[in-house]
Amino acid sequence: MENLGIDIKLLVAQLLNFLLFFIIINKFLVKPFLLFLNQEKKQDKDKEEALSKIKKIEESLIDDQTRAKAKINQEYNKIMEQAKKDSQQIKDEMIIQAQKEVEEIRIRMKKQLEAERNALYKDIKEQITTVSLNLVSDGLKEALDDSDKSKITKRILMKLTTKDLITNYNGHLDE
Amino acid sequence: MRINPHLKNDLRKYLSDKILTEKKKVTVTSSYVLEAEEIRLLQSKFPQLDWKTAKFVVDPSVIAGLIINVGSRVINLSLKESLLNLKHLIYESY
């Protein structure tokens, strides 16, 4: 070995030196670095998992939101439809009520008009009768002379019977 | 207040006589002066009435015919009454 130029002692020393260097490097540099890398990896994995979870939660929230929106829309539509129905019903009822009231008013007005017309008609008839009879009365007063009056009186007296007195004039006998 | 019985009787008799006279009192109202013939006809139609004290009154508003008042009773045979009856009849027919 010595002939080959290899110094055993130096070689052993170098080997020991290298071994020592390897042990030291391995212990104080490689292992913490690997640990750090593993930790980083784990952290990345955790982050990815968390991100995935967040995404899932977000998706779930979006789904929930969509469902809630759909439900709200459905409820809104339902309420609107119910409100429309109710308003239509109220409108119909109001129309029916109004029609009923109009009909009542019409009937009442018709009755009132009829009553007023009848009253007016009666009043006019009464006035015409009164005026006519006054005219007849005045006319008779002017037209009849004493001989005519005498004739009428005689005729009344001639036609008068006891029966007539009882039936026709009893009502005018004032006590 | 006490009233003398004699006075009371006299008053009662006077009033009953007066009532009796008034009850029998005949008043005939016509629109013209009645002729004797008409008065006779009237008396023949109502012989039960006291014609001796009868009063004859002229009222042009009667138009024609007669109104006989006997006491408080009225027998209306006038044309005016007939017209009034006609008026009532027309009113009632409405």
C-alpha cells in the first residue's frame, strides 16, 4: 500500500473525517432540512385540504344560497299569487257589493221617483178637481137664475124619499 | 156655594125648555127666496118638523137646493153639497 503511495493512516483519518463530516452534516443540517421540507409539504397539503374544504363549503354555501333564493322566489311567487287571488276576490266582492248597492239605490230611487210622481199626479189631480169644481160652482152661480134654482130645488124635493134621507143624508146629520 | 132650590129648579126648567126649543128649531137656507109652493112641498116631505117657528135664510153660496138645520142636525140637499160630495168621491178614487 505504501508502495502505491497510499497512506493508510491518512486514509483512515480521511475516512473518519468524512464519516464525522457526514454524521455532523446529517444530524445538524440534512435532518432539520428534511424535517422542514416535510413540514412544509404537510403544511401545503393541509392548506390544500383546507382550501378544498373551503371550496366545498363555498360551493355548499352557493348551493344553499341558490336553494334559498329559489325557495324565496317560490315563496314570493306563492305569496304574490295568493295576494293576487285575495285581491281579485276582494275586488270581485267589492264589485258585487257595489253592484248590490247600486241596485238598491236604483230601486230606492225608482220607488222614490214613483212615489213623487204619484204624489205629483195626485196633487195635480186634486188641483184640477178643485179648480174644475170651483169653475163649475162659479159657472152655476152665474148661469142659474132664480127660476132654474127653483126648478132644481123642486126636483131635489120631488125625488127625495124617506129611504133617501136615511141612506144618503144620514151621514150628514151632525149631532 | 149653595144655590137656592127654587132658583135652581127654575134655571133647570128654563134651560130644558130652551134646549127643547132649540132642538126643534128649523132653519132653511136657500140661494133664493123660496116660493110658497116650494115651502109647502118641503113641509110635506118633512111633516115631523115644527114649521111654525121655521126661519128661511138666503145664502147665494148654496147655488141651488136647500140646507135644513134642525137643532144641531143638518140635512144638506144643496147643489154645493153635491159638488163637494163629487169632489170627495174624486179624491177617494185616486
